[in-house]
Amino acid sequence: MGQLFMVGANAGGSDSAAVANLLGRNIGNFYLAGRSQAGVNATASLVASLRSAAAKSGNKIPVSVATDQEGGYVQVLRGPGFSEIPTALAQTAYAPAQLRAQSRIWGGELLRAGINVDLGPVLDTVPGAAFAPSNAPIGYFQREYGYTPGAVSAYGNAFAAGLRDAGVAPVVKHYPGLGRVTLNTDVSANVRDTATTRNDPYLAPFTAAIRGGVRWVMVSNAYYNLIDSARPAPFSPVVMRTMLRTDARFTGIIVSDDLCNAAQLAPWSVGERAGNFIAAGGTMVLCADSGSVPAMYAEVLRRATAEPAFRKAVDAAALTVLRVKAGK
């Protein structure tokens, strides 16, 4: 069951002992968060120590190690051996083929640091340059690859392809899109998209990524009024089972955005958040707070023991993770 969790670890190593303990309990994935200027070699040493903790505990399944290396304002790892990556908007100065080549270089830097998953690219479409500064999660930070689904698809998927060329798995995000909201789910509650529909043109970049072979998709924490107004996306079977699994025919890992610290999810306990996500069709719970993981794990285990249908969802999610880790 530990394969269903991805735990945040400070990129500088300040909480490595706590994270190592979780990995020793068969938590199967972690990601480096925060900011580090230490460079490739120091990062590789930290990652190796965490992988070693997992292996010594008897965890025989490979650990996935991720980070947020989009570029611009969202670049966790810097220092010797890491390039300064421009914002997504600035990356469009390259032709898509050139961007793919650059992304392969950036992915190679991650791989040398022991990281095999990148929590990017952003495939959210912001509806225009004038609106972008008002779009708190994406446009304000120039995380968008353009203002039409066609542009976002061409450049965002070039970035994703370059990572895959380097041997790093891209995680396209934030399905079904955060480009039309004004508030940020990390720091605000009741963040709602009032425009996106089940068959929206803005889904096209994600659909193209899935058809191109991407095996990880991150779901946003927003509500989507025209899709499932009663539940935020990580608790919505419409978003995950209907749209991703059935409509888009996605068979890979559906990973959450941070379920632990998001102000959007404050009405639910951390345990409820994990349980709701798995029950709705999610695969991997991402949590930025390692201290919250035991409560999440306990609630998922409780429900799996008590509810046969939930146990089936847990088994299906675990099998999906194992298949993707095996390259399928």
C-alpha cells in the first residue's frame, strides 16, 4: 500500500531522517521540495541515502524520486551541474524541436542527481496574455506555454518528450486545467473553475500527452462547476474515472496535487483526503508534509480493511504503480 504515497522531502536534506523512516515503512515514492543551491552531486548523495534507507528496510520495489523542475519561478534544484531553466513562457522562444533537445539536457541533469520523475510540464492553458497576471497559480508566474491549446500542446509536450528522451518521467499537470481560475488552491479555499467542461478544447494538451505515451498525470485541487460542482477534482470520479480513464483512455498513474497543505482541502482531515482520492479513482497521494503521512496511511488501511469496494480501488491503484514502474 505504500506505493500509493509520494512524500515531500526537503531538497536540502533537513528532514531526511523523518523521510527515511517513512521509506522504511514501505512508502514507495518521494519528491524533493523547497529550494536547493547545492548542485547535482550533493543532491545525488541525498537521494542515494534515501534510496538506501528504503532498500535496507526490505523494500524491493524501486523508489520513484521526483521534484518540481519546470523552470523560472518553479525550479527546486539549482547549483553546480543544474542549468538555469527559463519560465515556460520564455521556453517558447525555442522551436518545439529545439525545446525538446534542451529538455533532454535538463532531464539528464535530473537523472544524474538520482531523480527519475519531474512534476511537470504545466499543460494548463491560460486564455490570454491580458488575463495571465490575474491567474494566480499559472499565468502570474509565467508557467504557461501559451494562450491557445495548440501552442500549449506543441511546447509543453516537447518539454515532456525531452524529459522522456533523457529517461525521466514527466508528470503533466494540472488536469483538467488551472488556467481559467484566479485563486491558488495552495493558499485559498473554494477555488472554482466556472468554464471548463468534460469535452473542453482546453483538454487537448493533456489528451495529446496521453496519446503520446505520458504515464503520469497530476490532478488539480480546484472545483469544476460544469464537471462536478459538488466535489473538488481529487475527490471526483467524474474527473478521474470518467474523463481520464474512460474519455482519455489513460492507464497510467493519476497523482494528486499536494493533499496535505492545500487551503482548498481544509474542510477534510488529512486521512479523509487520502481516502477520498483513492475511492474516486486516484492512484498516488502526494503529500508535502511527511508528518501527515502516517494518518493518511492509517485511514487508507482502515477503509481497505472495512470496505471491499475500497480495497479493490487500493489494489487497482497499487497494480497501476507497479506496472508503470516496470515500464508498462
